[in-house]
Amino acid sequence: MRKWIWLGLMLGWAQDTVGIDPRRRLSAYDLERKREKWVFLSYPTAGYDPLRGVGAALVLSISYNGKRSDPTFAYTPYKYYLFIQGGGFFRDSRYLRVFYDTPWIGNRPYRLTLRFTYRDESQGQFWGVGERYFMERLPVYPLSSYEKFLKSPRLSQAGTWETSLAQHSFYISQWQGWIIGERIAERGLVRLMGGARWTAEKLLSLSARQYTLLTPDGRKVSAQQTPTLIDSAAQRLIPLPSNLSILLGRREQRVFLGGAIVLDTRDFEVSPTKGWLIELNHESCIPSLSAHRTTLNLRSYHIYYRSPSEKFLLSGALNVLMTAMYGRALPLTELQVYPRWADGRLPNLLSGPSTVRAFRENRFLSPTAYILQYELRSRVAEARILQQHFVGGPVAFLDIGAGRDKIRPPSLRYLASGVGIGVRILWNMTMVLRADAAYGREGWQLHFTTVHPF
């Protein structure tokens, strides 16, 4: 009897590991370049952010890919993956990001994803919430001119210097943790996910903060920040959704429980070139059930041209998103992001590096949002430097986003859009380095990060 039990367990193990749908298999080009065993990446970065100024960070990436003889080697980006990034910017900004992922645990159809982030900065952005802010035009164009106008100190009636430099900013100290477990089914094409997100944060107004600024005649003066837009929002002095919750000066903790069902036929999760990803997820804040979010996300990848050697590739990527947050108390910072369970990420909503890239992060916020993005991607160059492998090429993209105060169809009236060009570099088949320059009605925005936008 015992031998039959062991035989049944062995057959079950083999069925789970060998019978993966061939659509999930890496291409011959990618599979040839995927390394066995350990892959280590560590490098310093430096960059510039229009909000935070000059910054620097240190990145560490460790992945274990297993052996080519492993049943899942040709179908997964890695067996274990750890990503750590810590850094900051000169304009009062510090952050830490840790990400861990292990698909097909022990070659079994289970996956575990963990994410931890911390940020402490005075560059939290707030431009308003709701439909009316999509139509509101800045008094001075381009955006850099408007911010220069805000930065200029002026004399108050009391004879002291004051400024509106931080009109659209606030201070935020935020910790976030995320754990996701999933069951992989239907030969690797379906992922059933569940988990929890935890946030602890404190928001403060920058009102009354002192800044050293230059007057029009070139003198350095100490100017005091006047009340900001988030002060007006917290006091309900500007139009906002009635269920929006803005707490200043008090630490708040939230836990969201949720789950998702994902159809995933992509050929390579790190940098897909063909296949689909369809994700339906829902989250609820516990124990109060005061806020809920439901999201439907569709991503499609297709190949237009691939050379016989596969060194040259032209592909397209489409992203369509519909998300709605509702309930009796919607936290401000939850409106700034949307949950992407399939990747264990919280991209910015409607603006920023992963959505409508032609606008500052959190430039547009609304309880209900719609996003349409398209990228034309290429692979035209390959290089090996100091035993490191790089491959990539230029991209062109279009981003469109629309928001509504309530769950309603999108409207052309409440729309933001942008176009742009960029570069993608896949490093050791493990990490995507990207740079994007996007143009919209408020000028140019530059973004540098380490993942595809979608």
C-alpha cells in the first residue's frame, strides 16, 4: 500500500512540473542567454528628478536560476529572486525597496512574493482629487515656469518674506509591506492569488517651513511657506469627493486583504514579447471595510518582426486598465496608486513613470480611473562587457488616462495624454533598465527606473 502512495505522489509531482503550456516557454534566443545557477548584479546609480533634484542609490540583485535540466528552467525567469535598492535625493528624500519572489516553489505549482518599501520625504505630491482637476490649466506655462513662479519669495503685509514653493507638496513617512501567495493552475496559465498589504504612514503639512531663496534682485532670504493645497483639502476648503479622507499630523495604519485571478500566457515575465496577461483583483480594508478597490487589467504583447537569428526584434505592447476605489473613507495615498497583484507592485495612478508619463507623479487623482497605453519596442543591439550581457533598443509610446469621480464610463473631457520615446536594456536576462522622455500639455518629463512600465 505504501509503495502505491509514493507512486501516486511521484506521478502528481511529475504532472505539476512537466505539463507546462508551451506558450510560457522562453524563446530560443532568450533561453540560450539565460544563465544557470547564481546571477549577481550590484551597481550604484545617479539621476535627476524634477521634484527631488539630484539623487543616488545602490542596487543589489541576486537571482538563482537553477540548472538547465530543471523542468521549469525554460518557463520561468528565475527560481529565487531578491532585489534591494536604497538611496535618496538631495531635496529631502530617502527610500528603501526590497522585493523577493520565488515561482514554482520546489518545482511545484506555488509561488510566494514579498515586498517591503520605506520612504521619508517632503516631496509627496498633491494637485487635487477629482474630475475638475483634469480640466484645470496652470496659470503659467510650461510647468517649470509655474514652479519658478511659486518659488519666488514675496513680502507679506507684516513685512516678512513668504513663499508658495511647497504649494503642491507635503511630507510623508511611509512603511509598506506586501505578502502574496498563489496557486498556479491550468498548465501554468492561470494564477490564483491571495494576500495582504500593510501601510503605516504619517502625513504632515509643509506650511510654516522656512526656505532659503533668492529674491528678484539676487539677495538670499529666509522665506516661510504659506498654507498649501493639502491644508485646504484637509479643511475641505476646495472641492473634493465627499468620502475622501486626509489625515495630517497623525500616524495611520491600514491593512488590505484581497486576491486576484490572473490569466498569464506571456513568454518571459521580465521582458515579454508575446502573449496575454488578464488580471481581475479586489481588495478591502479590514477590519472596518471602509474602502474597497476593484481592478481589471489587460496586457497584450505581440511580435511584428523577428529576424532568423532573433537578434533583431520589433514588438508591440498594449496595456488597458480600469480601476475603481469606493467606500465611506478613501485614504489619499491609496488613490495615488493601484494594486498590480500579478507583479506585486503599486504603480502610480494616471500619472508618473508607469502610466501617463508626460505628467508629474500624482498630477491626476480620481476614485475611478481608465488607462490606455501602447509601446512599440525593439531589440537591435547586444553587448557583452566584463562578463555582463546587455541587449535592448529604442521604444516609442503613447499614454492616455481618464478619471471620474464615480464609477462611470470614461469621458474625453476628463482626459490626460502624452507621447514619448525611450530606451530599454535587458541586463543578464534579469533586470530591465529603462529611460523615458515623455511630452504632454505641460512640457517634458524624464523617467529612469528598473522595470517595464507594463
